[in-house]
Amino acid sequence: MLKIAVALALGAATLLAGAGCAADTSQRAGRTELVVFAASSLTDAFREIAARFESDNPEVNVVLNFAGSQKLRTQLEHGAKADVFASADMRQTDAVTEAGLTRGEPTVFAINRLALINSRHASKKIALDELARPGIKLVVAQPAVPAGAYARQVLQNLDSKDGFGPGFAARVLANLVSEEPSVRSVAQKVALGDADAGLVYQSDALSADIAPRVEVVAIPEDCNIAAEYPAVALADARQPETARQFIGFLLSPQGQGILERHGFTPVSDSAAVPANVPGNP
Amino acid sequence: MFRKVINPSNPWAPAGWAATVLYLVFIGLPVLAMLVRAGQQSDFAASLTSSLTVQALQLSLITSAVSMAVVVVFGTPLAYLLARGDSVALKAVDAVVELPIVLPPVVAGVAMLMAFGRQGIVGPALTGMGIHLPFTAIAVIFAQVFVAAPFYIRAAKLGFQSIGKEFEDVSQTLGVSPWSTFWRLTLPLAAPSILGGLALAWARAISEFGATIMFAGNLTGRTQTMPLAILTAMETDIGSALAMSALLLAGSLAVLAILGVLARRRWEGRL
């Protein structure tokens, strides 16, 4: 018994010492820490962007925190400390701005669109106009989730387009087998093959985990939605200057290139970018 | 009967009372706060009868009733075997049976998807037979049975164990067949334990969430049980979420009351 207690105490001491050392080295190296809160759909793209930003600015250590935009907003409203907030939804950014937590105007740095994904296991690819065929198992996110609302909007847009027939949206929604709590669980259910098809963001369809297991069917541009992703520096940022640089980097050709590779539509039109953002290409 | 067990001069008594008050506040306050908020909703009655609530309640009641039927039909002989057998194999079974009690339900959901999903281990065979489990009410029942069965089996086993085998032996030496001994002696004597286990298992089945959303999905009227409907309503309509929560709280209190009555009957049976 005593032996176990001693072993545990030694183990704990070693861990604590290790943690202490780690903290020491980062302090000694004098790296500034930039805390970025980002929507979970940005996970893959922002990991790559952070790595590139760090190699361009060796003195900066980017700390990423990913969650649903709504959750991040709640965390910020309850006093979480961060330098940059990159949301998948302007409403969350607006709410944080109204709470007086931001510094400067939000900048739209990327646009995400929806795509139809099919299970690789499906015997036959389901085209957009076949979604209303009885027996197809379709999953979308629940309407309160932005991706769920967008999915219904896309179906309405297709409904009013020639060639899809009257009542298309209603007939498609009759094939719904589940309203998932997040867009990522929609993608996962299709990737696992339990659902035949689902409506997700293009960035989800191209993510490393999902892409190999699904077939992507493009949605015509005139029927698709454009989900704007705004980034904003936060009022109590510890590194306000670095925060501005990071947002500038998102808009740089490098940043836009990385976002594009991960399925986002770049904001190439410079008119869409407010002029007061430093680092604006 | 137990009133004088703790002597007031016992040095632990003040600490015990302080802890008791703290605990009651700790669990009572959130429950009361929820009820107060639910009561403040002007459309409380409308929320209780909204189609979201009614469909979820119907689905929860039907699926949990079927689940309990399955649990009783298969769980009772299993519990009896566990209570009477003492082989090493049965001891191992005894340990495995209770796994779902300690397993996080969301893990149960992932596991069921890997087994019964369309690409799961037995999924393709099921598909070949035209059976598709995910996103159906049957998947809801699977999830409920998976997580709730051990509560029934454990209680029934303990109930059977408390009726010593000697009683059954005496009955059989008096010429009563083993079958009728079970029905006329063992089962009635073990009934309070069995019903208590059934109440607990039902409560667990009604509250099942993690495995259901993972394996059965979330669709109003098809697989959206009360807990899933509460989660969905929390995003859009807190009034409905509060009304449904109050309804489930009432159900939980009913289960506690049933358990209390059964526990008293069990004691009286002993004395």
C-alpha cells in the first residue's frame, strides 16, 4: 500500500516537473501566444494556416480552439480569453460585437457552399434530381444548425428551378431519416454508409476523414448558398497586433489558397474586404 | 424503526446533517429552478400538447414498452440461471451482463453502429434479408434494451437469490413440479425485486440518449424520443424543452414512488 502511494506521488511529481519544464521553455523562447477561436468546419484549414503563419512568424505560437460557432460565442460571452474569433456564421459574430467584445470590423475571409455527398457503398450514384426518389435515406442537420437551415434553403431553390418538378423540396424531405445535431455527424452517417446521401459543406466533403469515403455531387451555383465566414479581433486580445496580422494572413494569397484547397470559396474580390484591415493584399 | 440508530451525541451527527442539507439543496435547487421556469412559460399547456411533445412522448412510451417486454422475456430466465448456477462460466457471464451499466451510452451507440450499421459486421447480412436497422424505431428499441437490461437482470437475480434454493427443494419434495414451483413460489416471492428492477430499467430506457442519437438518428415521430426532442427544442423553443423536462421529471418521481412502495413490501415480506 505504502509502496503504491510512494509510486503515485513520484509519478505525480515527475508529471508536474515535466509540465513546469514545458512552460519554462516556451517562456524562455519568448514566443507570443495567439489564441484563435475557430468554427469546427475550419479545423483542417486553420491547422494548416496556423502552421504556415508560425513558420512565417517564428516568434508566434498559435493556439487553436475549435467548436461550433454558437458554443464559441457562448464561451466568449462568459469571459473566455482569445485574440481572434473566426465564425461560420455572421450572427454569432454580430452577437459578440453587440456584447462589446470585439475590436474593429469583422472581415469575411471565406465562403462555404453546400455539396451533396453520396455513400461510396451505395450501388448507384444519386444525382441531385434523384433525391426525391422514394426509398432514399437522406440525412441533413437539424434546422437550428446553420448547415441544416442552408440545406432546406438549397432544396427550396432547386424546387423553383426547372427540371426538378413541383413539390421537389417536400418530396426530398419525405426521404429524411434523421436530423443530425451537427453537420459533421451528417457527413459521418453518410461516410459510414448508414445513410445514402446528405447535404454538407463543401469543406466537410473535402476533409481528410470524409473525402475518401464519399462521392461528391456539385450543386448548381445559382441554387447554392454562400455561407460567409467572418473573422474579428477581440477587444481584450493580449496580442492585438498579432491578431490583426493573422486576419491579414487569412486574406493573403497564401491564406486564401489554403482555404480554397480545403473546399472554401476564396474571397478574391477585394471589394468585399473592408479597407481598414492591415495586410489587405 | 431506524429513528434512534444515530445517537444525537454522535460526533458525526452535525457533519451528517450539514452534508444532508447541502446535498438536498444541490439536487433540489436545479430541479426547482427548472419547474419554476417551466411554470413561468405562458404557453406551458400548449407546449405540453404540441405535436413535437406528443409525438416524442408516444414514441418514448411505445418503444420503452416493447423494450421492457423484451427485457422481461429474455432477462427473467437469464437472471434465474445466474441466481441458481455457480459454474465459472456463469460467473463470467454475470460480470459481462453488467457491462452496459458502466459503459458510456455513446460508446454503446458507436458499437451498435459498427455491428448493425449497413456496413457493420452483421449489417450486410441484415441488408441481404431486407432488414435495415439504423434510423428506425427498432434501432431505438435496440439502444434501450442494450442500456436498460442489466438493471432488470441484476435486480431479478438478487430477488431469486434471496429466495433460498431450500424453499424450492422443499416444494419439490412435496411433489410440486419444478415448473409450478417457479410460478407459484419463487416468482411471487421475488416479485417485489423483479418489479423494482423493471421500474429502474424502464426509467433508464426512457432517459436513453447517447446510444439512440448515435444509432437511431433523430427524426420527429420516427426515432425522436423525449430526451432527443428536448435537445432539439433547446436550440429553438426552450418552452417546449422545459415542458418536456417537467413531464420526464414527473415520470421519474413516479418511478421513485413505485420503488419506495416495492421496497416496503419486500421488507414486510421478510418480517
